[in-house]
Amino acid sequence: MKTIADFRDNNVLQYNNRLEQLEDLIDATSFVEVVELLANVAGEKAEHLRVNWQAEDDARIYDDIEGTLISTMIKLQKKEVQHANA
């Protein structure tokens, strides 16, 4: 029988694996590209909710997430340019 500690340990391992995968993706691309990918996923989720579930309120949440991620991406791009020019 699994204990709470077993579930916690499994969650920590999963988290650490995901963190490592994300770091690998950032290393292979850039923070900007990863944030852009996340923004695209949020936009696709919003569209899916609208088209398939007519869940406009839920879709707006993902629209907001997409907008926030796009703003973050723009800020990161500016920082990359500043860093490259330094």
C-alpha cells in the first residue's frame, strides 16, 4: 500500500524531471522562444474552449494568459537586445 510519502516523493521526482526538461528546452532555444510557445498554447486552448465547448468565460482566462505571456516575451526580447549590446 502506498503512503503519503510515496506520493510526495513521486511528485518531487516528476517535478524535477519536468524542470530538467524545461531547462533543456531553454538551452536548446531561448527563454523568449519558450515563452512564445507557451503563449501559443494558451491561445490554442482559448480557441478550443470557444469552438468545442462554447466556454467563453474559460476561454477569456486563456486569452489573458496569452496576453501576459506575449508581454513577457516582448520584455525578454528587449533584455536580450540590451544584453547583446552591452
